[in-house]
Amino acid sequence: MKIILILLVPALLMCNFACFTPGAKDNESGSSSGNTRQTDTTKPVKTDSIKTNTTLNKYTDLNKDAFALHYDAIVIDTHNDILMPVFLEGADLNRNNPGTQSDLVKWKKGGLDVQMFSIYVPERYKSNHFSYVMKLIDKLEENQAEHPETFALCKNSEELQAALNSGKFCGLMGAEGGNMIEGSMENLETLYSRGVRYLGLTWNTSNAIAVSARDETERGKKGGLTDFGRDVVKRMNELGMMIDVSHLGETAFWEVAELSNAPIIASHSNTYSLCPHYRNLTDEQIKAIAKSGGYIGINFFYKFIDPNGNPGNIKSVQSKYRNGSSQFNDDDLVKFNEERYEYIQNNLSSSGTSIDMLIDHIDHIKNLVGVDYIGLGSDFDGSITTVNELYDATCYPIITKKLVERGYTEEDIRKILGGNFMRVFKQVCN
Ligand SMILES: [Zn+2]
């Protein structure tokens, strides 16, 4: 059955955040994603099938059908910062923005079915974190209410599956940085009641809950969870809210691992063994997350993948890939991906950081603890430069193709693309 996605009215434009100046995320990574105000490159995007995620061995020749498998599978991304350009720079969630890495048009083209939106408050608004968050959620809900036929904001796995069955694009909410609850358990409970289903206990800065990875590593800050932080972990367990340890200091991590009675997630982190950055997980941390039955969303940011990466080189390669791919017709997305992939293979560059290094991180986790704990947590639009081939959110299918080339089975790939997260989401949040 074909479903035409009616592109949504730019309801989020001209919102109440006009007083805020445009800017990148407070990320140590650097530059903004550029001008996001250009818009009207919109055209209808088609999806080819209803997603059921029940068929685990549908394809006999994955080399031939890698892209068909991608569009058949449920694909979930557990971390994306698009709400920042939407609310701070006037980007439109519903249109194909030249200046953003993601939006609804790119997600549909990239075969994404579920996006977990990062609810994040830039540090410069720290005097009113919680009210900022409430307005952010208001706006997302308004967008959903205006487009109930095509977009669903879900709070549990039953709602999620029902929305997927009806062919809708699904949004989930996760919060990044426990500073936003302003030391109040009541605020945590309000976040939950509004639909937020994970909380990253810290962002790069420490707060009333815990010490962050950056502060612990780069500034020698001591301490793990505070007393309040321990109460937050227990309350999140009671509420059915996932504890996100991306950005969390290692001392606090081990206290969470000890304290939590539910699976732990890292919504957007990679492996320290392959790229020793404070944002990445050591092998012992990966084993602890697996032991909890948890989940790790692989981050596309080159800094967490390649210790020697150079953003200028990557952007130059991406520009070539993006321009080269624009010549191919995308009415048939499988064919489009075959042509794009062939083009990329014929124009491989030794410069920049290849997606192969990202797949190495997936391999590392698989070899360490198995495939059941791996997913995708792109960090798109979080002021990041992604690896060469993943130049924007239309490029998720290239990951599936690479996994096939590495010998992953159809069942493995379906788990990585979305099945593993669905399992944890159902276990913790229902
Ligand atoms: Zn982050």
C-alpha cells in the first residue's frame, strides 16, 4: 500500500522563541549547521510499505536486497537535535531544509520510521530551563495535533506499534541534561507525564544529579551521583523512564549500574577502545550496559569515531557525495540508493572519515557482547560533522548496505536498525 505523506504546514515557524538568537548547540565540536531559513524545496515523499517488523528472514540474497531490507525494516534513531534549529533558527521540521542534516522529508527518504527527539536546553537559557522545555514540548505537540494523519508522538510501545502499523512517522521524546529539572523531583515527574521517556542524567556540564564525563575527565571534578541523583535514578525506575548515560561521568555510571533495576541506555555514544574520547564507553561499561539488558545508539559524529578525523576533509568529501547523488531520480528509493551507492563506491576518498570506521564500532560491540544491544543514535543537527557517507538523514540505508557487506544477518540488521531499541523501550517504558 502506498501512502502519500502530505507535507506538513510549517506550524513551528515564528514561534514564541523569536527572542532567542540563532546559534549552535553548546557543543565542544564547534560550528553551527548554517542557514536554516531557506525552505521551499518540498515535494511529496512516498513510503512503500506498512512496517510490521515481524518478518526476520524475508530476503534470500541480502547483497541484492540490502536496500529493500532497509525500507522494510523499522528504523529508529534515538538521538537527534533538530528541535534546536527548529526553535532557535526557524528551520521547518516538515520541509527539506538545505541547512539541516535532518527533517521529515530527509527521514522519509532515508527510511527512518521513529525519531527520538532530544529535548535539550542550551546553557545560555539556564535561568529558565524547565519553562523552556515545557514550551518546546508544547510546540511539538501542536505540530502533532495539526498533522494527526501522518505524524504521531508516542509514549509507549503500544502507541508506537499502532502508529507504525498505520504508516505514520513516529516521534518519541528524550531529554538531554538533568539540569533541566532544576533539582526538582516534581519537574522530573512532569517531564514523564508530558511523554519524555529518557533522561540523560547530565550533558557536558555537571548538575544537581551527577558529575559529567567532561568535567570528570577534563577538569578532574570528583564525585558521581549526588544524593538527589540517587533519588532521581530510583524514581526513574519507578516511573518507567530510561536512564541515559551518554555524557555521564564514569564514577556516576558505575553507581547507576549498581543502583538501577532497569536496563541502562546510552542514546548516542561509541566505543572508547576504538576512539578514546570521554564521551565514549569503555569495554567494561559496554559489558555493564549489556548485562543490564540495555542499549547503545551509535553516534555518527566523527570525533567519537575517528581520533584522527578532520572536519574540513570530511565536509569536502560530503559535498562531492551530496552533489553527485542529486543527479539520481528518487521516485524509487531502492533504485536511488543503488545508484547513489555505486556513485560513492566509484568516488571513494582516502580523505575524511569513512563510514567503515563507524561500522568498526558496531563490530566492536558485537564482538564484545553480541548484537542485541546496538542501535542508531545519530546526533544529527547537534552541531556535528558526520562521517563521509552519512552526509544527512537520507543516508541511513548506506549503514544497512555496509552491515550486509560485513556479513550481518537479516535478523541482526533488523535488531540494530530498531528491534533492540523496541525491546528496551517496551521493557522499561510500558
Ligand atoms: Zn549529546
